Amino acid sequence: MSETVNGIDASHYQSSVDWGEVAGDGIDFVSIKATQGSTPYSYSSYYTDNIQPARSAGLIAGGFHFFTGGESGKDQANQFLSVANPQRGDLLPMLDLEQTNGAGGSEIAQEALSWLQTVEAAVGGKPFLYTTASFFSQIGNPTGFEDYPLWVAEYGVTSPNLPQGWTEYTIWQHSESGSVTGISGAVDLDLFNGSKSHLKRFRV
């Protein structure tokens, strides 16, 4: 990993954020939680309140969706698109795939792929898939996801384990307890595997 770019992902747990201070602390990108499941999400206002201030601070900002097993992937995608309303120049959307909600692996894989394909068709670029090697193995290491940029999570290691199907990650969430100026309390820290000019390719 010769060159990296620092980022964060955020949700209502981060409460009030001073995005200018975040940008001034060396953070270049952020993904903000917009939706969860296929029905209206209680904290979507966190996304709608923060996305424009993050953009205005100069961050490459976008939204992510927390996938709910047992629900239609297309319905979840449409819910996300209606709230997030991705704009040209935004960070590509991200699908957070880390819980089964009691659904089987094959169903989760099918519906998660449906989400990715629906959002890809809407924004004109391949969304990120956020997951861990262990969770991806838990759902059977399904195929069909390999062309989507990987946002992998693993903490306390010098290099993350990759889910089956990928040879490299695009973004690595390397901490869930980071400290960034402008945010009170802990925040997830991310590294983009490339340069700032390369990061610009991962925008809507």
C-alpha cells in the first residue's frame, strides 16, 4: 500500500459534526448512513442534515445503506435512492453487508446483488460492498460480487483479510474507535487504497 487517503464513515452515533474541522484534520472522504432496510429509517435525517455540509467542506461525500436480510434488495435500493439522492461528484454509494437478520446465505446474496445492480443502474457506477471476510464466508462466499469495489472491515491488524473473490481492497475500515477533530467521541476510520486522484474515479 504505497499511497493512501484518509476517510471516515458516520451515522447518528456521531451526533453533531463540524465538517470544516473534519476536513482540516486530513480527512478527504466520508460515507454517511442514509437508510436501513426497505422501510423509512428513523435516523435518515442525519444523512439529509449532514450530506450538504460535508460536500461544502470539500469532502468527497456519499451515503450508505445498512442491508436487512429477509427483505427485497430492490425495495431496499429504491428506499436508499429516494433518501440519498446521489449527486454527481458524490462518493459512490456503499452497501453495508454484515448481518443476516435470520435470513439464509443464498437469499442474502441474491438480494444484496439486486441492491447493488439497482443502485448501479441508477447512478451509473458500481457501488462499494462493505463486508468482512468472516461474514462473507458465513453466507457461503457467494459469487457475482467480485466486480464491485470492496470496502473491507478488520481492526487491529497490519493488513486485512479479504473475502473470497477479491485480491485487493479499495477501502479498508481499520478502526471503529478513531478520533477526528470536529467529531465528539469515536468514529470509524477508513483508508482508500490509492491516491487522491485515483479516489476521484470512485464518484457518481
